[in-house]
Amino acid sequence: MYSKKNTRITIFSFLILAIFIIVGTYYYISNKQQNLLNSIYNSTNTNIIKLTENFLENKKNTTLSIALSLSKENKLFEYMNSQEYDKFEYTKLTEQIKQNTKFKNIWIQIVDKEGNSVYRSWTDKKGDNLLFRKDLKKFIENRDISTSIGVGLFSMTIKARAPIFDTDNNFLGAIEVISHFNSIANDLKENNIDSIVVTDKKYKERIKFPHTNTFINDYYIANINANKDLIDYLQENRIEKYLEIDGYIIENDHLISTYNLYNERNEKLGYILNFVKLKDIDVQMVKSFKVQIIMISVIALIIIFFSFLIYLYTSYLRQLKIQENKKQSILDSQQNIIVITNGTNIIDANQRLYEFFKDVSTLEQFKNKYICICKTFLNMDDENYIIDKYYNGRNWAEYVLNNQDKNFRVAIKNMENEINHFSVKCSKIKDENFIIATFTDITQEIFRIEENKEKDRILFQQSKIAAITDILKNIAHHWRQPLSVISTITSGMKLQKELDILDDKNFNESCDAIINNTTKLSDTIEDFTIFFNNDEKITRFSLIETLENTKKIMDSTFEKEYIQCSFTYDNDFILNANKNDFSQAILNILDNSIHALITNQNQDDRFIFIEFKNNILQIRDSGNGIDENIISKIFEPYFTTKHQSFGVGLGLYMVNEFFVKNLGYKIDIQNVTYTYKNKNYIGTNFIIDFN
């Protein structure tokens, strides 16, 4: 006991310490890892913002450079003065820029001094006034070189404007170079950043001719190279959530941050949503830190484990001898016979073995006399009883061990030559070839089982006698009419003979009638023979055919008692049972219904309905039912509601024994209310479920 307690305390202490180290390491790694990740994510987000700002500024400067260069072109003055706007060939220029630079969507627009668009390189649309754009209106008023981000009829774009003056320094209008966010998105993509440029929803109505034709609800997507999967993700998860990000969020295996876009008056025009896959963020430092801490913890646990192991081993060696000495004491303390065996020879046993076999007192004496306990097993001609033999190549102990789901028994004679019965359970000693067999004395239980079997046999015989009595009554009723007919015919023949008026024709007709009625008597005997047959064989038979025959037997009783009995069914069912017992069980149910009907109902309201549907048999009557206080007792033996002259309370008990205990089906009995021919009835419904 001390050793086990000491071992448990030692193991418990190690586990507590190990759990403390593991939990502490886990929380330390988790906190440190999270701090490191947050630091990396913050740094990544800062880099994203800087890159976005740099790329945006570079795009503005490049766009402005193009605008300044084009504003100094001489032909620009000439065409503006002469209003020959169709001679502008900036479409070719933008195509050259597209072919030779990374700027794939440069637009050039010429605006006159009244703010009317007189030329667009990307479309034939012109002549509309653009002074609704505050940036352009301010430019025409001040005529200063400027860049801005703005939302126009076609998209949200980056715009650079330069004034157009003639040689006399007269203001003619403006050249506006318009660039998109696609190249910025491409530059970010080269840095593993997916970008979606979103125009604020308040500008939806301003964008009459959307360049990308892509919207998320009321938000216009300005870059044509936006990732379609990310657009779908924003659509599904409410885009407003991402436009309000302060810093960054981690979601869907991405680091997501928002860069706000403003015009020159600091009015928010839109957003650049940047997505970086977490796998593209270098977290090697976090992984290295995690590995180092785990290795240190593992080494610590290994050292502690071996320290505890050495302690346990030394304790085990000290207690091993004590445990060996206790083994026999433990075996002897058991109330059952316990034998340690290899199936052929006995290895060890407890004191209960020698108390049963009083002619021996030691293990050696037992081995010399019996060799193995299996040599004492008796053959009871029962497959549940083990005898001294091999089973499929295994000895008796191995066979029991490999069939734990079965309840094996053995029978052994004691020193008074009395047979004792034992239940046998076997278990294997771990890492050994020995088997522990436990013999539990169940002799008294076996005696009780045999007594119950005898009682059941007597009950069955009593029920059989009661059924025979009813059948004899039915035979008498079936015979009464044919005998009456035969008596009448013979009396008539005798009278005709005395009057000398019996001719051959009447004689032959009378003889034929007598023969027909004697045949009926013979058929009646044949029909009822089954109920006097003591055949106990299990056979396969038709449930429908047997029910019809049983009903036929009771037809005379139904007729006598003015009972209307109907039988309906939807299919047949093959039953594997004793046919005689089945018929008797159905007769017992019908007998109860008949008794209820003749006791409680007038002649016009006596009905029995036999119905077999969906493999469920129901026998329903109109006998006013059974008292709810006693309905749960009707399957008990000797319980009856009839007068002693009508029954002894075994009928429904035998029904329950046959269908439930013998065949394993479900039965139930209920009080039911139903309507038949526009009249309400109360009766008993007996249900047998064959499913």
C-alpha cells in the first residue's frame, strides 16, 4: 500500500510539475509569439503605408511631368486658337506610353477656358462642362500647375493639369493628364500586396461611364486589375467594415489595412485596401524563438522525467519483494475460486480451491492428483458448459478468454458427490502467458432456474387444459347441427319405410345427405386435431392462413353469441415458431374479447376486428375496455377479471410468454374509442408488433 501510494504521489508530482512547465511554456510562447507577431505586423503595415504613399507620389509626379511636357507643344497653341480640336493626336501618344512604359491607362483631356471638355483621348465624348469638379474650377480661376485625386464621369483618377497660353500669354485652357491606380496596384503586387482601390459611395451618381464596371454595392472599384476573389470576399463580408480599419486586422489568412485617399481640400474620396497573405510575411524570427523555447522545455522535462524515473525504479525494487509476498494473500481473500493456469497445467490458486477439494491441502497435492482443474469438469450436454477438451485448437481457458461475450459455465462434483455449478470468466495477465480463471458458484441460481422452468411447464399445461375445454365446447357446437340433420333424415326414412312409401330416389337422396353431414363431422374433427397435438416442433408457417383457421374454429362461438368478427390484411407474414402455441395464443386473446362482449354489450353491438397491416396485428373489440387501474396487471399469472368458473388467469400470461419471452416481439394492450357504422364504441385493442 505504501509503495502504490508513494508511486502515485511521485507520478502526480511529476505530472503537476510537467503540466506547470508545459502550461508556463505555452503561455510564455503564446504571449511572446503574439508580441513578436504584432511587432512584425505593425512593421509590415508601416511598410505598406510607406510603399503606397511613395507609389502614389511617384504616380502624381510622373503624371505632372507628362502634362508639363505636353503643355509646351506649339501645335497645342495653334489648334486651341483655331479650335481645330479634331487634329489632336494624343491617342497615339497614350498608346506609345502604354507600349513602352508601365503606365497602361494614361488619358489626356483638353479643357477650354470656360471649363468645357473639347478633347478626350480615350473616348469621343466631348463638349460637356466640367466645372462641377472643384479641382478644375479652382485651376481655371488660378491657372496654377497642380495635381490632385478626383472623381469624374469615368472613374476616380490621378490628375495633373498645366495651363495653355498662346504666344501673347493669353489663357486658352488646360491640358489635363489623367492616370489610374492600376500601375500603383501592380507596383504593390510586386511587393506581395494585393490592392483594391475603392471610391466612396457618395460619388456613385457622379460616375456616369464607369471605366471598370465593377461595384461592391454602391462602392466603385477604380483599379481594373483588382483581385476578383478579394472583391467577392468584400462583397460577402460587408465592405464598410474594412473601410473603417484603424491600423490593420488579421482575417482570412491576410493582413488587411486601409489607406485613405483625399483631394486637395482634404475631402475623403476613396480608399486603397491592401491585402498581404500571412504566408508572405517573414515570421522566421517567431518560429526560431518558438523552437528554442520548446527545445529548452523538452530538455528540462526529459531531465525531470529521468530523475523521477530513477526514483520510481528504486522504490519499485524495494517494494517488489513485498508485493510478491502479498499476492497469495490477495488471492486467498477472494470469495470465488481463482486459478492461474496456462489451460493445461495449474500454476497457482487461492485457498478457496482447497476448501472445495477437501482431499488436497496444497498446490502440489492438487497437481499430483488432478493435474488441471479442467480434469474435474463434467459433461452436461450443454454448449454453455465447458469440458476438458480443445475448441478450434485452443484449450478451455483460451476459448473462454477469446469469447468474453458468452456466459460459460462448468459443473464440478464436490467431495460429497454433489454437482456444483460455476460461472467462468477468464482474463489475461499482462505480458505473461498465464490466464486467470475465476469460478463463481451459481448452484443455487441454477436450482431456481430449474424450479421456474417447472412452474412455467405447469402453467402451460393448465392453460392448455383450459383451451381444450373451450375447444371441446366448440366441437360440440359444430357437431350439433350435422347430428340433428342426420337424426331428422333417419327418422324420416324410418317413417317412410313403415308407411311403405320409401322409394329408391328418396332413399338415395337421404343417404347422400347423411354422408355429407358425416363428412362435415369428420372435417370438424380434422380442424380441431391441431389443438390436441402435442407436437413441439418449430416450423415456418403462414400467419394469415393460421389466423383464418383459428377464426374458422371460433365461428360457431361467434354465431352462438351474436358476435360479428371480421379479418382484414395487406400482406402475409411467415412466422418461425410453434404453430400450435401461436394458434392457442390467438384463441386466448379472442376468448378474452368474447367474454368482454357477452358480459358488457347487447347482441347488436358485439364486434371483433382482426387487422394485420405493416406487419402489426391488432385485435380490437367493442367490449367497453379494461379498467385502467388493472390494465397493467393483465399479463401476470393467475390475474383474471373473470369469475372462477370462466378462467384461472393464465390466458394472457401465456400470450405474453409466447410472443415476448419466446419470440422477442413487442405486445401492447390499450383501451380505444372508435366509430363503426356511425356509432361510437369503446373497447380493447391488443397489438402485436412483428417488425
